[in-house]
Amino acid sequence: MRICVYAGSNPGANPAYGDAAERFGRLLAERGIGLVYGGGRTGLMGRVADGALTAGGTVTGIIPQFLMDKEVGHQGLQDLRIVGSMHERKALMAELADGFVALPGGIGTLEEIFEVWTWAQLGRHDKPCGLLNAAGFYDGLVGFLDHAAGERFMQAKHRGMLIVEDSAEAMLDAIAAYRPPAVEKWLDKART
């Protein structure tokens, strides 16, 4: 099994974010789960990879050439794949992964987890998607998503497809127990 982790290329303001990233990487390795991620050496991306590597885990990094040219690729990986574009990066990461987890991060992290969650909602895959809510980082976003579901811009079952956990252990336990819901995308076919 391999989990794709999306994470900030910056460390963030709270040291708890980096600690959570490193802990998640270590726990993946301890449970025999491979890590697939964006291939960077900086920020939370680097911390999750280093955590997995330190614990003897298997790490696959996928990075576009333009980021390698900026020297942000992690040189300590067993498997660092260089691709031509961000689109190729995301497609290969999704193909290699059996589930997806977003650690704290910015626009890129959010875009990546929302894309694979959307694919799940549309039935393009049945892999679990989750937010590791380290130090309450995603509290505001989770509140907004609950509001969006309450306003009927998504079904409650689709909102429930996005796992939200505060610890690495709880996240991996939830991923192991995940069963995708059998629901259609549209809320009201008569109104679409």
C-alpha cells in the first residue's frame, strides 16, 4: 500500500506542523506503507519524507523538471522521478497511490487534495482522501465544508468522504477502515 501525501513546501508558523509531518512519515514506514509525495526537500514535504526514510520506509518522490532546476528536489530518496509538468506530477502521484492525505499547506496542497476528493465524488476512484488536522490547522476549512454541505452544495455523504483526523494514528486507522459511499453526484436531478 502507498499513501500520497500533499504538504506545504514551507514549514509554517507552528513547529507542531513539522512534528506532525515527520511523525506521519515515520508511522507510514512503521506500518509498512509506502510514501508517495511531491519530491521536495523543503518544508513539510521534506519533513514527511525524512520521517519515513529515518524509519526505513519506502519513499517515491515525483517532481517536475522546473523544480529540480531550482534545486528543491530531495536527493536522499530511493525513487525520485522527474516529470515534465505539474499535470504529469499529479497524475503519476494519483496513479501510484492507494489513498491521499493533506498535511498543512497552502494553495498547492489544497488544490491537490480537492482535486482527488472531487474525482472520488465523481466516481473516478474509490481511494480514501483525508486532512491531517495537525494543531487544528484545518478547523476553519472543515467548518466551511460543513457549511457548504448544509447549504446543499454537496451531499452529506460526499462531505463525509473526506476524512479529518487530528493524529497520524487516527488517520491511518480511518484510511484502513474506509469504505466509499454508494451515492450519485447530483443532489437533485430535476434541478440540474
